[in-house]
Amino acid sequence: MSNFTRRGLLKTTAIAGAGLAMPTLITSPVAAYTNAPTGGSVTLGFNVPQTGPYADEGADELRAYQLAVEHLNGGGDGGMMNTFSSKELKGNGILGKKVEYVTGDTQTKSDAARASAKSMIEKDGAVMITGGSSSGVAIAVQGLCQEAGVIFMAGLTHSNDTTGKDKKANGFRHFFNGYMSGAALAPVLEARYGKDRNAYHLTADYTWGWTQQESIAAATEAKGWNTVNNVLTPLATTDFSSYVAPVLNSGADVLVLNHYGGNMINSLTSAVQFGLRDKVVNNKNFEIVVPLYSRLMARGAGENVKGIFGSTNWHWSLTDEGTKAFVKSFGEKYGFPPSQAAHTTYVQTLLYADACERAGTFNPCGVAEALEGFKFDGLGNGPTEYRAEDHQCFKDVLVVKGKENPTSEFDVLEVVEITPRAQVEYAPDHPMFAGGNLGACNSGA
Amino acid sequence: MKSLAKSDKRTLLFVIFIAIAAPFLLNPFPEGSAMAQFNAGYPDLMQRFAYFGVLAIGFNILFGLTGYLSFGHAAFLGVGSYSAVWMFKLLGMNIIPGLILSVIVAGIFSLLIGYISLRRSGIYFSILTLAFAQMSFAMAYSVLTPLTNGETGLQVYADDPQVFMNENSIAVPHLFGLKMQDTFTLDIGPWAFQFNIGYYICALFLIAAFYMSLRIFRSPFGLMLRAIKTNQTRLNYTGINTRPYTLAAFVISGMYAGLAGGLMASMDPLAGAERMQWTASGEIVLMTILGGAGTLIGPVLGAGFIKYFENIFSKINETVLHGWFAFLPDGLENAIVWVLHFFVGKGWHLTLGLLFMAIVIFLPGGLMEGAQRIGNWWKNRRAKGKTSSAKTTPAE
């Protein structure tokens, strides 16, 4: 390199310039939409938390996705494809293309989830992204999918914002939300615990916790309850004793835990260890409520959940045909019943596949149109509708209670009441959901 | 460029070449082959290589030259991202205002933190910066939610003011119409090479950042910083006040981090609080040490190394492993997959940790020391070859 001259520099620059200009000279043929599948297969992206506080839910979601792919490709016993009211799915993949999938770890962090989803879209050619076990992550990934022009089928996300202020035209949610939990739970709580109650909220400090706390507080206050205090706890907290101790002296007689996953297991255990459930405050037994329940959590918290009320999207002990078929094929493959996280992600995958079949294309705009206003049945929740205005599914909500005498380690929840759809429905412009805008669907073309 | 030494010119040209040819170099395996899993030449990861490269170069100016180990650099990265996203929300999606503001804000922020932290040195300095970074993280996460949108992360919404935009404006980050997300694909046989505009803009900044750091390394100012690392007490005894120099280095490296944060937000207009967490700061330290602290090019290599593991190894799942070893008998296949699955997928941290240990133990100078040793070995071999051919016979 001793001959580093002006001429040499000019040459290098020219070559570099040509290199830079090349991509503009040879543009590839423009596809009709992002990642249009060209070969004999189509790739779906399963983006779930494999580490962090929601790792248990993530693992169960992944099992359900693998089962759904198996069923779509014609393997296994077909599960809920047989009970689904729409009969488009034939077990020959989607639109005749074999279903393949890639997985990623969201780490329950928005940044990591977006990076993982981006690599699925840019590197692996995924035409649909699904998953998320935290509303913060689901909202972040939903925004990304909107920009990139792929469909996002939300997994476990319970925040009002996912289909409220952060709703997107390319995003769809089957799972219920905080408002529905409040509307279903409040009447049951009123009937059991009375009208005159003082509630103390511990709330996970992110979008899901905030909106659920707001929903529960509003619904219970409408029944005459009083909200004493609301304390926000960071998502990464593992020791809740310092948050539970002040509850005793606050004059509250109900503790509402707006926590999920590992958070809820720790905070509930902590509350029980402090002896809250044995206390009598204001001449009433002290009660604990966990608005969003799941079997995985109930199992993690063990004895402590007995008699505690909450709501859930679905439970494996339901007796409709869809639930029975799903529990059977999940149980045969993995040896235990599925959680509600597994259920919603399995259903989302089938709904997406079915929408592609009915639209006759993988184009996100066609798929979105097929999903909007779609009414179906046979997927475990009874008659369900994908509302066109906000891409939220409307269906019955289950109020559950920790079982007093569990017969097995999976049989920890019992269904107290099935709240009908009409009672949990709200207008698309309800104040708790206002401020958002679906926008136009984006196919990435 | 004229005043650069020969070897420095070579290094700079090397960096420019790598940056331009990255889409080819990172995609060595044909599409659809089993090895395609290891291709890293897709826009998102290439962008990450570039802006984390900028970050590591900046960190190296502080750590590599003065020896001050800051454990809070992620705070500047986060502040830069938030500034850039706020510019997108208030002004419009052109990335220039965002990048300018992110550098300025990070500069001011690092001046404040540096002014206080640099009153101490050694471990006390590290702890102070760590404390400040954790404080910033906690504030961004909850107290400052109106400004940062908490855990959900700051995003651009359709109803934001965006005063410079009308209905026909581009709604994604762009540089005077060049959209960051636009990618052109060049198909040669079974290979598909992706050229992304966002990446080349990041690469431009990486080259500029590298050139600046090269000039700083070779300047009298850089010499003074090295003197501080070697023996600060002696400098103080000779009557030199070292504080302005360390503060300047701290602010410069903070501004580098701010630029990296701004670029990060420009490539993906969302700023999350977790990029300010102490683990993120630790990652920057790892990048620099892994690549070779105090070397020019090492930190960039270290940044690439870590990001490669995070994005490529974490995506290898058991199904992929079974695909690779399908030719083996079932029992053996399952055994191998069972062992390997601890090191890929969610176990990528383990692989990275083992490699990090190996590098720190056997190559304390990082990847650069490895490259140097290979270079020396090669030279010695060639030299040996020459001497053996021209072997002199002993005198009688």
C-alpha cells in the first residue's frame, strides 16, 4: 500500500461508488405484498417469550403453535379443525402450501421482540407473525407488523390498548381484555363479598397492568366499592413483601393483584405468607382477587389459590365439542391439558389459515378483510365474532375460582360462571378504548 | 486523510471496504441451504452491526484511551433514542433533526453525569455511572412515563403533531425521501443479497465515526488521554489538571452513544426503556473487551460478534437441530440434539459466556490479539521460509 496516491484514491472511490449505485440499477421484481410465498411452502413466525417472567406461558404457546402446524399440514387428529364452523381447512397446508415456521425469543422486552420479529420478516420470509405474552411486547410487535406489511395475530395480550388506543389495521386479537374481565368479575364479586368494600390494588407497571387496574376499579366502583390505593410494581420485581406489608394498615379489606405469570405467583404467595387471608378487617374477611387467571399461574401458586376469584379466556374443563377435541389432541401429544395461552394461540393460527383460504390469498389486506366481522363457532368459546371496528374478538368470558379440592395438579380452577357476551361488550369508542385509529391495512407493496 | 500514517490508511480503507461489501460478506451461504441459518446479511442485523459499532467506537474512546470504565453508557443510548423519536413525533419522519437532537441531548446529559462521576476514578467512577444509568432507567420506566411511555416504549402515532408533514408525506423514517426500510435484492444464482438504504446510512455514520476516532487516537489530545491511563498521579504532580481531558473524552463518547441511539430509533422508530438497563451497559463493556479495548477496530468486531450471537444463535431451535442431524441413527440424533440445545435457542447466553471466558483467558487483548497472533505466525512462517532457502553454511 505504499503507492497510496490521489489516482489510487480516485479509483477506489469510483469502484465504491459503482458498488453503492448497483442496487439502484438492478431492482428486483416488485412483489404484490411483503414475503409473498413463491415455493411450495409458507412460513409463519412464532415470537414468544422463552426467557423472563412469562417463559412458562411462552413455552405452552409454542407447543400449541406446533400442534396447529401439525394439524394444518394434515398430521395428528385434526384437533379443533373438525369442530370449527368454517370448513375451508382441508389438512393440506394453507392454500395448498405446506406450513413451515420459525421461532424467536421476545425475552418479554419490546426491543428484543421487535428484533426477533424483524429477522423473521426480513431473513426467513414470514408472512404472518404471532405470539407475545405481554401486552407491551404485543403492541410493539403489532406496530412493527403494520409498518412491514404482514399480519399480526396477537397471542396472550390482555391490555385494553392492544385493540384500543394502539390498535392497528394489520393486528388481530382473539384473547379477551381488561374491560371484559372487570365487567364479568364485578357482579360475581358483589354477590360474594357485598357492596361495601375497600380495595387495594397492586398493579404491574406497564400498559396491561394500567388498563386492567382502570377497568377493575371502574367496574367495582360502579357496584359501590371504594378504591383505597393503587401501587405500581415494576415488571421485573420478584420479592413483593415490601409492597404487601403496607396493605395491612391501609384499612382495605380486599387486595386486587393486577399481576400475571411469575409476578402473580410471587405476589400472591407473599400476600398469603403475611396472613392476609386470615385477617378480619372492618368486620369482614379479608379477600384477595386475581382478575386475570391462568392454570399455569394457579399451578405455580399451589395451595394459595384456593377460593380466589378471577377471570379467564378459556379453561380446559369446558365441555363443548371444540374444547374436548383440542384438549384431547394436546393431551395426547404432550401429556397434560393446555393452558389458555396455548388455546388462544392455537385458535389464532387456525383463524389465520382459514381467513387465507376464504380470501384465496396471503395478501394481508385480503386476509384482514376476511377476518373483519367474521362470525365463527366450535373453537372452545361458543359463538364468537371478530369485530371489524377494532379487530377484537367478542365472546363469553369465564369467571373462575381456585378449586378447594383439586383432584390433580392440573385441576386447580373451577368455572363459577360463564358471563354472556352481551354483558362484556362495549362500544368501539368507549372512553377506555378511545384515541386509537386502525388506519389502512398495509400489504407492504 | 493525507496526514494519516500508512497503516492507519490501510485500516480505514479496510473498514470502508467491509462496510460497503457487508451484504455480500455476511451472506456467504446460498438461500435454502442448511447453512443459510448462519447468514447474517439481512437489513435489521446489518443495521445493528453498524450502530452498535458506532456505540462501541465511542465507548472505546473513553475506556480504551483513559481507562475509565463507564458502566452507564446505555443511558446515553436510550436518551438518544428518546430524543430522536420525539423529533419524529413533533416534526416529521426525516431522520436529520432526530439525529442532531440525539447527539446534543446525549452530550448535555453526559456532561452532567461526567461532571459528577469524574470526581472519582477506578471502581468508584464505575459505580457512580452505573447508579446514574439505573436511575435513568427507573425514571424512564415509570416516573417519566408521559415523556417515555414507560414499558410500552415511545412510539409514533398517527395523531402526533408532526408539523412538517402533510397527507402526502412519507410515514416511515426517511432521509429526504430515501426510506430507511427500502431494500433492493440482487439475485445471483441461489444467492440473494439485500442492499438496504437504512444500513448504508448507518454504515456511512460508522465510517465517519471510525475516522473521527482514528484522528482522536493519533492527536495530542489522544496522547494526553493515554497518559492519564498510564499514570494519572504523575500527571497531577507535574501540574496538569486532567479533569478537563477526561470530561471531554466522556462527553465525546456520550455523544457517540447518543448518535448510536438516534440511528437505532431511525431504523426502527420505537424507544424502549430496557435499552437503558444495566445489562445493556454491561453489553457495551463486553463488546469492547471482547474485540480488544484500546484498539481501533476491535470494538466494532466485538459489537458484531455479540449481535451475531444474539440474533443468529437464539433462533436455532430443536426442530432446526433435528433437521441437521437427521442422517444419524435416532438415539444418537436425540442425544446430540439434547446436548446442543443447551447452547442454542434460549441458551445462546451460555455459548456467548463460554466464548467470552475463552477469549479473556487465552486472548486478553480480545479478538484483535487473536488476529495479531495469526498475522505474526504467518509472518514468521514466511520469514522462516526465506531464511531456510537462503541458508548460510557455517564458515569452516
